[in-house]
Amino acid sequence: MDPGNSVERLEQQFAKTGIKGDQEPHPPVSTPTNYAPYPQGHQHQQPYGVGATRPPYSSQNHNWNTQRPPRPEGHYGHRNDNRGGDNQRPWQQRGGSPHYRPHNNFNHSSNSNNNNNYNYNNNRRMGNHGHWKDGQHIVGGRNSHIERQLFGNVEDTDRQHTGINFEKYDDIPVEASGENCPEAITTFTAPPLDAHLLTNIELARYMTPTPVQKYSIPIVFAGRDLMACAQTGSGKTGGFLFPILSDMFAKGPSQRPTPKDEENTTPQQQQQHSTSSTGLPTVLILAPTRELASQIFDEANKFAYRSWVRPCCVYGGTDIGHQIRQIGRGGCDLLVATPGRLVDLLERHHISLRNLRFLVLDEADRMLDMGFEPQIRHIVEKEDMPGVQDRTTLMFSATFPRDIQHLARDFLNDYVFLSVGRVGSTSENITQKVIYVEDDDKRAALLDILRSEHGRTLIFVETRRMADHLNQFLTSHQFPATAIHGDRSQIQRERALTSFRTGHTTLLVATAVAARGLDIANVEHVISFDLPSYIDDYVHRIGRTGRAGNTGVATAFFNRGNKNIVKDFISILKEANQEVPDFMHAVAREGKTSGSGRGRGRGRGGAGFGPGRGGGNVNGGGYTFGGRDFRQFDYDPSGAMYGMPGPGGMAYYDGNGVMVPAYGYLPPGGYPAYGAYGAYGFPPPPFVPPHFMHQFGDGLLPHPHANVQAPPPHAPLPPAGTPPLTSVYSNHGDESAHYQDQANWY
Ligand SMILES: Nc1ncnc2c1ncn2[C@@H]1O[C@H](COP(=O)(O)OP(=O)(O)OP(=O)(O)O)[C@@H](O)[C@H]1O
């Protein structure tokens, strides 16, 4: 599908419906209930449901979301073309809107939550850092100015979530599996936490630990590796920062020589190494996006305040020379990084990982999917990082698909799997609404919603181009909007985020670059203008609201173009006790006969991802949305690993524990899904033979541990005329240099 044509077609479609940005696009339509299908065009058709007239559907309707390759890091220039506009002109001058909240002192460098690079350096110069001397932690002096910068004021609504209500989490089910799980703590106390950390926790006004923190703190203190799956907004950042910083405050800098030092360097060289400007972090935290890395860095600065620990942050899109100087001058005890920039710095020997004691993968499922996995392997296995036995490895996310859990074992040692929350991982604090809206009507539907609401609203779209178009469209309709996506320069991205955080612009149009981890206070509404191709991505996106015990609303525009995720979507809604509109069931029933055959897993999973999923049957296959320890469900002590049986088939490991590759199957009218790794479903014939899978590049090649076997002899070839499949680049707009995705196959 030609992206240019499809976008043009979209624009023509918009033009047909009168949506041009300079005229009233669509008469406001009142929807009787939130779940009513959105009227088609001007005709106000009957709601689409079972037996009702279906809105005309064209298989081309949704192709306009065609994605473009991400730009390599080096291509992110500081372009000042202002595409998409940051709307720096005062809003009143442009007609205003009820969304506007006057903010006369807007200055992104002074109001941002992300402005601590500057303050952090000041912080050092003011000499209030502590240090480690003669085996003792000497804590620095207090500074009220820095404390305001780091922790904000109680009334600072741009930075504080209002009405944090973690009691809501008290009856959330928590499951910890693995040998000898340590007991959870119930309060922040010293011991077990370091006394200095407690003073910083108090400054942050955290009264009690969240469930994930209650468990992760003793697990890490016990020296155990951890894979933690907890709902969005439930305090996972503290879940890894608290035990790590507490340990560092108590034990001081690591001095341990690694075997590599002993083998390859002379004592003189070692001496040179430690006095050179090379950063020698004790902790490495890897995150998928620059904005998330920056946010974790800010949190690390808070909780490391006045301690000997110097946090440091490196990510792409910014001047590497500046980062090198930061590492050299200020030290780098706790390093937060995006993988691409870190590899660059490792290769230039500005950072060495030989002293590492803690490795953290935040958004770990994202970090281990095919976009990042090669870089993560390079960092963990090919550089000088201590081996898995000699470091503590922690992985955190709100979703942990089974295939990623399999892969994660390579990086973990005797780990505890912690699951906080329901198996379906959306929070019940988020009210989820689904509206049936054809692609042509989405803009009108959006305007209707925005005209009746004035809160901070995040709008997710699938492509960067669409983000720009929608931003322009909203701006031309007098809404204070801005956009964040991977084609914008880092300065534009940060400016957009700051503008949204501070409430200068109450609408942020975003691609998936803003989907994970970002903690923006008081986001009231997340609108999935486009639904993502994978339900886990939806879970993360809506998780930008309803955080820290607050409530929020998530509205999804749904149509038949989303039928590939409809069953997973229904399960997510049910698990969070949300209403499932009839039209979703109807589309799901259609899916049964036409079947998209798409698995998940971004080139890793595919048809066999989880038992029974290849045929699009979720429930029968026992798939869960990442909240279960696969060891409990797939593992058979006899040496064979099985999935849970379902109508779609059975997950399949052979009796010797050797993985049998997944074979996609070709449902009528659908495309094959592919998988090459993990506990795969063993779907019904016809099979797609492995040679077909190999067309798709790295991510679809079998994992090195997989022993690929020939397909069963009866597997037929794909039917004549099956179009050749090609990988397309996704629109994740993050640090993944070679991220490939099967999105928009059809
Ligand atoms: N113990 C606590 N008490 C009060 N607030 C807390 C506590 N722990 C974390 N928070 C606040 O809760 C919010 C969400 O925390 P955090 O960003 O760590 O969530 P998360 O689980 O990592 O979310 P996501 O899945 O989106 O990455 C933050 O604003 C944080 O400051």
C-alpha cells in the first residue's frame, strides 16, 4: 500500500465530508449514550449492531494509517520548520477556546518537570551533594530552592497528581511466584529502607508504598532478580528506584573488579580507567523513549537528593558532546539511557559497565521486542557488563506477553515474577468507552467530544503525519493543541510535552512515542482516535490517565478496521468490569469467519502467540494480557512445555524442552501470522511453511534457542495469488533504530 496515496485518499475523504480545518466539518451530533455508534457522515444511520444496517465498509478505509520508517537517530536535526506548530502565540489572539487556561508565565525551561538537567548541575555546584568517605555515607546539606525545584509545592497541580488514592489499590490481587519469595513490607520504614532515602520519600510526600513497591523492595533487598508486572500509574518507578538507591546509600560505590579487568588490563590501566572521564555506573536503567528516560532521571534526582549518588541521563536527539562532558565532570553512578545513545557511548568508551550492580529494563516488554532486542543484547552481552549471576536484573512493565517472558529468561537469574492487579492489566480507575466511528467521521466525533470537555486530553493516532494533520486541524478550530511524534526535533518534542504538562495547551496529539511510562499530572481523558494494532499498546496508552489512584476516562474510536484486536479488546474491557458495546461482539463474530489471523508480538509472536491465538480465538487459548508468570502455566516438570488447550490448538514444546517453531496459518480472507519464538499455539492447518516466514527479516527468524523443525508433511503452501508479505516500519517514534512491525498488512 502506497502511504502517499492512502493519505491523499484520506484527505479526499475529509474534503468530501467538508472537513478542511477552515469550515464547520460536521454538524455536532449528540450521541444518546457513550456507547452508541457514531453516525456515518451526515446520514445519522441506525446504530450498527446485530441485525442493523451496517455502515458501508471499504477494506481501504483504514489503510491511510500506513506507517513510515523511523528516522535513524542521526537524522533528528534541530529543524525549526515548526511543522505542526507549537502555538507559541498567545491563545487569546487566535480566538481562544474553553480549553485554554491562562498561563502567562509560560516558559518551558522553568516550569517543566523535565528541566532538571540544568538544576541538577546547579545542584552539584551548590555543593549539597553528599559523598562516600571511609565506608560512610556523608549526606549533603539541605537547600530549600533545590527542594522546590525537585519536589514542587503541595499546591503545584502541574506536578502533583490530585487526590492520590492508593487505598484503592489495597484489595488488588498480588501474586509473587518463584522460589522463596520474600515477605512484602507494608510501610516505608528504616530499616529496611535507608534512613536518608526515607527523608527524600517524605519530601516527595509519599505516605505509603504502592503494592508494587511493597513487594519489590524486599525482593531486591534479598538480592533476587525480578520481573514485575503492575498496572499503569501504580508506582513502578519507585518500585525499582527505592530498593536500588537504598542499597547504594548503605553500601557505597562498587569497587569490584570484573574478570575482564583482570584478564585484559594491567593494574596501571585499571588505575587510568578509574581516573579517566569514563562513566562507571553502578546502576543502568534502560527506557524506550527519550522522554521516559528524562522522566526517570528526574525521579532519580529526587530520591538521590543530598546523597553520594550522581544520576546521569543519555538519549538521542541531543548533543552527544554535552552528554560526554556531563559524564566526565559530574560522575555517573546511576545512568538512565535509551539504548541507541548508550551503544554509541559504549563504543566510544565514554561509559564502561564493568562496575554495574543493577540493571533495570523499564517497559521491559517493549525493550525486549524486536525493535530493541539486538541493542539490549549488545549492551548486556557484548560489552563489559557483569554476567547475570553477578548483577541484579529488574524488569518492569504493565504488560508482559508470554513470548517476551520466554526471551527475558536470558537476562535473569532465578527471578521472582510479581503480578500486581488483575490479569487484564487496565486499571478499573479508568472508565473505558468505545464509540463506533468510521474513519471519515473521526474528526467530527473528536470535535463533539472536545466541545463538551475542557480537561487535559491526550489524543493518540497511529502515524506521525496524522499527528501533524490532526494538530493543525484542531488548531484551526481554535483548540489549544500541540503534537509529539518521532519526526519532530527533540526540542519540539520537549516543548510540546512541557506545554501539555503545564496546561498551556490542554490537547496533545501523540503517536506511540507518548504511550509508555509518561507521568503527566491530571490527564483527564485519553482518546484513541486510532486504535493500535496490539492490545498491549492500548493498555499503555490509556494508562496515561487514571494514575496514582486517580480516576480517568478513555474513549476509543472503533470500527471494522480494528477487528484484528476486537477479541483482545473485549477481554480487556470485561476484565476491567467495563461495558462491552454490542457492535464489538458483532465485529468479533465477523472475525470468526473472516479471521485476520494476526498474532501479536511484533514479528516475534504471530499466529502461535499463546495457545489458540493464531485463529483469533483468545479466550479458548488461555491467553492473558501479560499478568501471569509463564513458568506456572507453560511448564511441565517432565521437560515438555505446554500451553493451555483451547479451540485454536495447543502451545507446543517438544518433550525435550525444544521449541517447535510457530507456523502461521492462513484463515480464509485473512493473512498469515508468523511466529518464531515462544510458547506458540499449534494452530489448525493450513500451515504456512517456515520458508515463508523467513521473508520477514531478523525479527522473524527463529530465536537462537529455538530448534527449528520441519513443518508437518501435510502442510500445504499458501494459496495461489497470496500477496507477498513485506515488513513495514512502524510508527513507534522511539529510540528503536530498526523497529519493524507487521502493522498494516492489510
Ligand atoms: N508511594 C507513593 N505514594 C504516592 N505517590 C506515588 C507513590 N509511588 C509513586 N507515586 C506517584 O504515582 C505516579 C505514578 O507512578 P509511576 O510513574 O512510577 O507509575 P508506573 O507504574 O511506572 O506507570 P507506567 O506503567 O505508566 O509506567 C507518579 O506521579 C508518582 O509520583
